[in-house]
Amino acid sequence: MQGSINDLTYTGGLGDPLKAREAYYRDEVIPLHRLIMEGVNADPDIGGLGRVTFSLTFDDDAQIAQ
């Protein structure tokens, strides 16, 4: 049984990709950046080499530029 072309192109159930991207960044990327940043910056062996910093805010324009 073949579906119609409308069955193949229906994307209404996928949600808003921009909202999903922002939610992923806030829920996954920022906490991972924070974990890496705190771990590296707290290590006394690495501390003398510099500090690691990440932007911990969601800036849509900055994300597009990367």
C-alpha cells in the first residue's frame, strides 16, 4: 500500500526546529560547557596554562555565525 505525497511531506508533528535547537543548547550544551570549564579551571596542573571560558547563554546570532 502506497501513501500519498501528503503522507510523505507532512512535518507538522516534528515541532519547531528553532525551539528544539534552543532547548537542546540550554539543556545539553550549556551544562556540558559548564562541566568542562569548571573541571579544567579547577585542575591545579592545568591552571598555570590559562583558563577555559565558554559563553553560557543562548545567543541565536552567535550560534548561526559558528
